[in-house]
Amino acid sequence: MDGRHFVPQSLTLPAGKKVRLTVHNHARLPAEFESYDLSREVVVPPGGTVHIYVGPLKPGKYHFFNDFNPAARGWIVVDDAKQESQP
Amino acid sequence: MTGTAIVVFREVLEAALIIAIALSASRGIERRGIWVIAGMIAGLIGAGFVAGFADELASTLQGNGQSIFNAGILLVATAMLAWHNIWMKSHGQQLAAHISSVSSQVSDGSRPLLALAIIVAAAVLREGSELVLFLWAIAAGGAREGGMAVGAVIGLVGTLLYRGLLRIPVRHFFNVTGWLVLLLAAGLAAQAAGFLNQAGLVPALGTNLWDTSHILSQRGITGQLLHILVGYTARPSGIEVLFYLVTLTAIFSAMKLVSSHHRKLASGS
């Protein structure tokens, strides 16, 4: 991410699995990766990298944003496809 | 500017409310003001350091340093609140008598004051360091005004809570603050659980156990206040609920135990 954008803006993750997200801040200003949907809140210092564990999640859409610049938004789509194909 | 004001408000609100509750709960203990101010100063210095070393903190422990640090601070605050409440169970009546008579000296008052200072320092440290980083981020954007006004509003919220609590009759006063501290401690423990889960150290035990965000959103002012005061979470994970209940039960049973022990001593002599 930089100050105003998340790259990529959307991610697709499998349902029912614990996933580690890696967030890198390319901007020269601190940012905070925050999500009400995921109950996550992590400050990402300028040039810094943090890891955030999420899930296991149910299928759905989860929004996140930069709390220090709420114009920066993104979302995670949790996909059920793999589980449906198993049985 | 409005966005700035809201974030500043949110970050400082928790510290203000915790200080208000800590001040109320320590009513009647001598020289608590000095300890609260010492706690605030220590917290502010700490916040400056944390903000300054945010990069190092974030990159330690495989990029989980910050979450673990936050969880640690919250657990320290929880422990101190718990300890304060348990201490109050054996000294509360003495304090209540002291407040209503304003005659006898309360002895043995310095130990809970250290706990009080640590609670205040922890609250200021956690919220303060985030605030410093946030203000740094927006200062570059040129939106600087508003911060002072927000600070004043939050000061007012804290003062209102404190004044409101002081209106409670002395006989019930420590009961009410005791419950407040108990719920506050449980809420902080649940937040700590969230941070530990975020760092991958504890399992989620089910995400979004329930979702009441359409009834009472955590983003609104009511939801925010309840989140801080009693640990309301619109979409909690299993581990947060577990930490909440365990903390609540543990402190409550310890309080009951001390209280009945104390009564036995009083009736025996």
C-alpha cells in the first residue's frame, strides 16, 4: 500500500483457513491497516512491513481501510468454492 | 478536518475514560493526584518513544511486535485493574468511612496508587503512540486545526463521567466503581485477546460469533463508548469472548473471596 491506495485493492481468500496477510507501506508516512469486519488494527510505519493473521473466515466480503487516511480502502472476498467441491 | 477530529476523538476517548474511572475508583486515597499525573507523564514519554521506534517495533517478532506489544500493555492494565478491585474489597469500607467523615487518615494507601499510575500510564501510552503517528500522517496533509477543539471535548467527556460518578452516594459509590472497573478490565482483556489472535499466537476459536453491527455499530459514538467501558464488540471472535468471561469470573471470585475472608476476620475479633 501507499498512503492513498491498497495494491491490490481486493484479495480472494479461501474460506475456513487461517491466513497470514503481509502489508507493506511504501509511503513516507505511517498508515494503519484497520478493518471493522475483520476486527483488525495494525499500524504500518513508513517503509515498514507487518503481518496480520486473519480467519478462519466464513465466505463473504470483508472491508478494510487505512485509518490514517480513510480514502484508502480495499476488501477481501472469502470464497467457498473449494469447500463445495470437496464432498 | 472532520475525519481528523473523529480519529483524534476516538484515540483519546479511551485514555480519558480510563483515567476518569481510575480517578473515581481511587476516591479518598491520599495523594492520588500526583500518582495520576506521574502516570500520565510516564505514558506520554513512553508514547513518544513508541512512536519514534514504531518501525523497529513493527519489524520485531516477524512483523508482529506491535500487536504483541499492544496485547502486553492491555494485559498489564487488566492485571492492575483486577488488583485494584481486589484491594478495594478489603479497604473499601474504610475509604467510604473516610470520605463521609473526612477525619481518619487512610493508611496503606500508597500501594494501590502505584497500580493507579500504571493503569493511567498504560492507557496514555497505547492511545498516545497511535495518536502521534496519526497526527504525523495528517500533518503532511495540512489538516492541523481541530485537534485542540477535540481535545477539549474529550476532556469534557471524561470530566462528565467523573462528576457523574461522584454524585453516587458514598454508601454505594465503591460498589458502582467496582463493577465499572470489573467490566473495564474484562473488556481490555478481550481486546488483548484480539491482538494476540492478530499476531497468530492464539486461535480465533470462531470468527464473528455473532454480528450485532446492524443493531449497534461499533463505529457510532454509543458503540464506541460501550466498547471502551464494558468491552462491547459487534463481531467478536471466540477467543475474545473467552478472555472476557475468564477475566470477569476470575476477578469476581477473587473479590468475593477477599470480601468473605475480610468479613470473617471482622466478626472473629
